[in-house]
Amino acid sequence: MKDTAVSNEVIVGIDPRRQSVPALAWAVDEAVRRRLALRLVVAVPPLPGGQHIDAAWRRTMLRVEGEGALADAVATVRALHAEVPLATELLDGVPSVMLCQKAAEARMVVVGSRRLSRPEEFLSAASVAVQVSAQANCPVVVVREPEHVGERHPHLVVGVDGSESSRTAVEFAVEEAALHGAALRAVWVWRRPVVSFGDEAVGLEERQRILSETVAGWADKYPDVEITLEVLRGHPVEELARASAGALVVVVGRHGRGGYSGMRLGSVVHGLLHRAECPVITVPESRHG
């Protein structure tokens, strides 16, 4: 259900050190498809190490850098689409925290990925993509690679594990597929156990049943979206990353604020941010927009 207090905006986090043209292009296209406005946001982080004699000058320089990044991003957006409603905002604070605050009023947040190593992504101040994906209360799009827009048969991939969060992800994915005129591939990745117990055929049948129940009804609501169901054996990151090779986007669900459920979607999201070959969308269990 949509929250009427939520603004009709797509928030784009701008990194002053490196403009992500793919992220801007994705956000512009999405805003146009959904008839939403764009808001470009730069957050100026606190200076490390406390106060210094030149702190005021350094902060002024950071703000000047942020203003320049916003101006460059506006020019890029206008070159992509001259008429999309557009606003900019320069904020003071930790970027991930500021973007999560803006997410409370947004339909969607879009950020680029700087292709950090896993330790850097977890521990450095540059881990905006991971932190916002894990905590924002609206869908978060991380654009590490552009969409495969040239595919003859465009499709999206959604990871399903039977949890309520994956049901919300399916809802978002079907809407997104309809907007793009694309098909939807709903995938349950079944981890191979170290030691096999019981009848695997029974386990496969049960997962196929739950997968079918999870997407039930969406074909009637969106008759133009072709939906296929697959249960794959293997590691979720590996299989979803492989599926991303030909997809427009990969959609996964998130449970609560910062926690994940089901097939360890926390690990899956982190892995996909590094390995997916298309944008990754994380959808919280109770989303708005």
C-alpha cells in the first residue's frame, strides 16, 4: 500500500568524487517511466579527526566540491531528458545516513557503486551502497552496471525464498517488468546441503509449490508480463549473478531494517553488489512507493 505522505520523487545519491553516469541514466529513465520527479542529493560528511585550525576552510571546499558535483549531475540529467522535474539538495552529514533519512519520503533511492573490495565496502566511509541498501525503508537501486537494454527479449530476475520480504520483492518486480514491457524470471535458489537427508524430489516439489504461490495472482493483474518460475540448485549469489548476465535488473527482498531472512539475503545482496552484471534493487519488507 502506498503511503500518501511519501513524495513523488526518485532520490539520487551523488558522489562528488566520481559521477556515476549509469546511475543517473537509470534514475532519469525510471522517473520518466513512473512520472516522478528527480532529486539529486550530495551529503558533505563530517571532517575526520575532530576540529583543526583549517576546519572551516576544508568544510567550505567540500561544499564547493559538492555544489560542483550537483551542477555536473544537473547537466547530465538535462542532456538525457530536458523535461524531467528536477531538484537538488546539498546536505551536511554522513552520506548513508542522509540518504536513509531522505528515503523516508522517497519512492526510490538510486546510487552508483564504486566497485570497492568487500573489506572496503564493509568498513570504509565509502560503503554507501551497502548501508543504504540495508537500512533504507524504500526500494534502493545500486547501479554498478547499466541495464542490458539491447536484449531482444528483455526480462527482470527476482529472487524468491518464501519469506514475506521476497513476496514484497515479487510485487515490486512485476510492477517494474510491466513498466519496461519485459518478462519476469522468478528464481528460487536451493542451496545444496553438505549432507543430503530425505527425498530431494519432495524438497524440490515443495519449493516449486511455494514459488508458485508467491507469484500467484500477478499474472492476472499484469497479463502482459510473462512470468517464468525456476528452482535452481547452488549458491544464491552465484546463481543470481549468473542470471543477471542477461537481465535488466535483479530484485531481492530485505527483512526489517538492516536484517535479512530466508536464503541469507544479506549475504546475497552484498555478493550481488560486487558480481551482478546489471543494477540490483533491494526492496524492504514494508515498502512504500
